[in-house]
Amino acid sequence: MPPAKRPTRKAATKRPARKVVKKAVKKAVKSTKKAVKATASAGKRSGPKQLSARHKAALATGRTESRHVRAYLDALEAHRPRRGRQRTADTVKRQLAQVERELQSATGFRKLELAARRLELATELETKQVRSNVSELRKNFVKHAASYARRKGIPKQAFRDAGVPASDIRDARIP
């Protein structure tokens, strides 16, 4: 690639007139003073904003509604039928006893695996024994779901897609 052409004459550099420079400096100083003044006033606090009693009540209502809807959806997810043969609490107890017996004579790496399996089975047994009361959660869901859906703009199809039975949606009167 050939070198770029150079201009034959030097371009004359213009200097701005003194008045123009003075105006630009004054303008810059003025805008700087405004910025300093704005930051100084921004630093002053007028105190914490007070919420009205009506606003506080609306916030509490929203928290209550969302808590009940979330609890019901979480319970549905936890108790959703899984594929394959279902394990009962008795089956888990038997497996846990088997792991305990094997753990007494195990050594090394096998002991580590059995300890992990024992923790897993104990957790599963606990969740099977402490089943949440889905009927109570359903009652609260039916009570609060319609106003929650209206406030958030959630259609009934979204609840169906999330796994809520049609009867619960109908009972809740979700629009």
C-alpha cells in the first residue's frame, strides 16, 4: 500500500478570539458552581420518608398473599408424583438399617460412601414423615390466589402450567 499523500501547504490554525475564550471559561465556571451546589443540596437529608398506614397495609397484604401462593406451589412440587416405583417410609427405614449394619464392618472408601448414603436416607425419611398439610395450604391458596393473580396480572393458564389443579383454580376464582 502506498504511503498517504501529504498536504502541500500547512493548514493555518485559527485561534479563537479572546472574547470567545472568556465566555467559554465563564460558562464552565458557572456550570461547575451549579454542580457543586447540586451535590451540596443532595447531601442534605430531609429525614426518612414516612409510609402511610394504607400503604403499609397494602404491603402486608401483598406479602401475605405471595407467601400463601408460594407455599402451596412448593407443596405441589414436593408431592408431585415421580416416575417409577414409589418408596415408602418403611422401605427407607429398612435401607437405613441395612446401611447401618454395613457401616460397622466397612473400611476406607466404602465407609465414606455408606456415611453419605446414610445422610441421604435420613433426609428422605424426614421429608416423608414431616409431610406438609397440603389441605391447609390449599385452603389458604384458594383464599388468596385470586387477588394475588389480579394484582400481578397472572392468567389462570399460568397457574395450570405451574401444576395447580383446575379444581383449585376454579375454587379460587382466578380470572
